[in-house]
Amino acid sequence: MRIDRLDARLIRLLTENPQLPILECARRLGVARGTATSRLARLHEGGVIDAIVPALSPSGFGYDLTAFCLVEIDQKIGHADVATALADAVPEIVDMYTVTGASDMQLRVVARDASELQDVIDRVAKVPGVARAASSIALRTHLSGRVLPLVDHVAELNDPEQGERDAASADAAAE
């Protein structure tokens, strides 16, 4: 899907203010309500925006420890069945990917402390189809869910002349 600078501005606005009414979005963007509404609908239909929900932080409710778990699975069972079983058995899994390399899946899990992390890893290892699980603890998060710079980059690639016009307008306003 082609994203332009107005799309990027709307995405940023709703990411930073997920409960903002569409009329206020239109006002802040300097466009008609119908334009904002149609852009938002197009972004939803195109799969760019999955949902507009508050961003949750597990640390906000006591899950301060983040770890990554590499899972090797029994190939006779298959990824989909193991993924479903893991999601059902371990609510502390916040992200799950099938990956290439030495392991078959990578999970991002949260726990309140190291002892609880051990319990989480033990539950992962007990899921039918899991052959082996290994984990590493994240010491610090530098980036998480970072998509807005990519949206801005794609919008600029799709409309480079608009970037030049924006820069010229900013220069004129500064004078």
C-alpha cells in the first residue's frame, strides 16, 4: 500500500493519541473530516493499521523482567500446533515468531522476577511439541515497537517532492 505524508502524519497522531476523535485529527492535520475519515479507513483496509488501542506496558503491572526464549520444536508436531499450545499455556508470552537459524521459534516473555521467569520457561518446555527451550534476559530496552520512523521513511520515498516543499515552507517560516 502506498503511504504519503498525510497518511504518516495521521498515523503518528493516532499513535501518540489513540483516543483522539477523528474530528480533532482532521483539525490538527488541517484537512476536512471526510479526508481524515477516508484516509483512516484506507489505512485500516490496507492492513497498515490493525487497531487503535492503548499501548500496554507489562512493567506497569509488575512484570519488569523481559526475556527471550529460543524454542526448538518436534518437527512432527509442526509450528502452528505448538504456537497455539504455547499461547494457550503461557500468558507471559507477549511476542512469538517462527524463525530461521538454530531454533524454530523465538518468544518474548515477561515475568516479575528471575524465579518466576524460571517457572515461565518450565511451562514453555512442558508444552507438547517443544523439544528444548533456552532463554536470555534483556538487561535494557533501547527500542520496542519502533515503526513511526519507518512510516515517515516510506512516506518520503513515495512523495519526495512533498519533502522538498515542506523544507521550503519551514525555511520561509523561519525567515
